[in-house]
Amino acid sequence: MCRFLNWWPSYRVKWAEFRAKALLVDELLSEKEQIEAMRTWWKENGRYVISGIVLGVAILVSWNRWQNYQLTTRVEASAIYEALTIEVDDGDLDAATTAASELYDNYASTTYADLARLAMAKLYMEKGRDQDAADTLGALLETKGNAELQMVGRLRLAKIYLYQNKSQEVIDLLSGYEELSFSARYDELMGDAYASLGRVADARSAYERAMADNPVEPTVNRALIQMKLVDLPDEATADETAADDTAGEESPDVDSADGTANQ
């Protein structure tokens, strides 16, 4: 019994040493297996990882270059537009046309090209070239650019059409556009166009829609529209006038002496 008691502590120490060595061997084997597994994975997927890194760097570099290009483009376009506004204020049509053409041709993707068309239309009207102004605004509407500038351009083109006595063109241009911020102004112009065509009921409806604009922050002159409503003739009177005009256009001027139509 005494011998067993003397042997047992030494046995426990040796067993602990054995377990520690075994665990160390297992850890070494485990690390080797992990390293080998990583080598195998890298052989299979390493090229994809490298390609992804290269692609990511290329995308980042390209994006930064694109951002710098966009910024440079906007700065250049802004400088040209600023010069254009000075030329428009000075009434220098030739210089303004040159600056505007550069914006149309080289900076068409920027908002400044649309702003240039609005500025040029204003200058053309000041110079009495209303058709050039109409063509310029028509080109603006075809670009499908900034929504707010499109609405402004449509409004100004409608006013030019009214100036040119093209009432039906005004109706065609504005019909179907009910943007909240411009609806009252569009309706007023529609009323003017209908009134010039003798379509009193349609004109009255358009003016009344315009009068429904927010009275707190009106976008139209409500007093002026009210005057236009008051000045509208009665529908019966308007129908009689239109009928008389139609009859006058269709009836030939007959000479009372020989009964033949005057040429």
C-alpha cells in the first residue's frame, strides 16, 4: 500500500505530461491541416480574389475620374453661361449666339444648356425675332431635361404663340399638362386662347380653374383674370357672332347689277 501511494503522484505527473504532449501534437497537426487547406483554397480561388481587388480599384479610380470630369464640366459650363447672361443683358446677339452654341454643342448634358435656351429666347423676343424665340423654346422642350425648366419653357412658348395669334397651338401645347406649380398659369393662357377662338364656355372654364389657384400664395394675377371673365361675351352672343362670321366667309359678294360674284 505504501508503494502504491508513493507511485501514484509520479504517475499523475507523467500522465499530465503525456496529455500535454498529445495536445501539442494535435495542435501542430491542426495548424498544418489549416495551412494546407488555405493553400488549397488559394490555388483554387486566388486569381478571383486578385481579379476582384483589381476590378474594385479600377472602378474606384474610374468613378473618381468621372466625378472630377463632371465637376470640371459644370464649372466650365457655368463660366460660359455667366458670360452669356452678360451678353444678353447688353443685347449683344452675335456674342450671345456664339456662347449659347458652345453650351448646346459641348455641354448639352448640363442644366446650363437649357438655361441658355431660355436666355436666348428672351433676347430674340427683345430683338423682334419671335419665330427664332419659338424655335429655341421648342428645342428646349425636345431635350426632356430639367423638369422645372421644361415647364418654364412651355409657359413662355405658349405666350409667344399667343403673340403670334396661334391660339390653337397654345391649346395643343398646354393641354394635358397639369403640373401643380404651373397649372394656374397654364389655365390662364388656355383661357386667352379659347377666348380668341370664340370658345367662350371653354375660356370661362379655364379662367375659373386659374382662379382656383391658392389665394395665399397666388401664381397668377387674380384681379386680371377676373377682368377677363367679366369681359367674356354671353355664350349666345358669341355663337351668333361666330355664325355671322362663318356666313360672311362662305357667302360670295354678288354684284347687284349683273348678279355675278365679284372676283
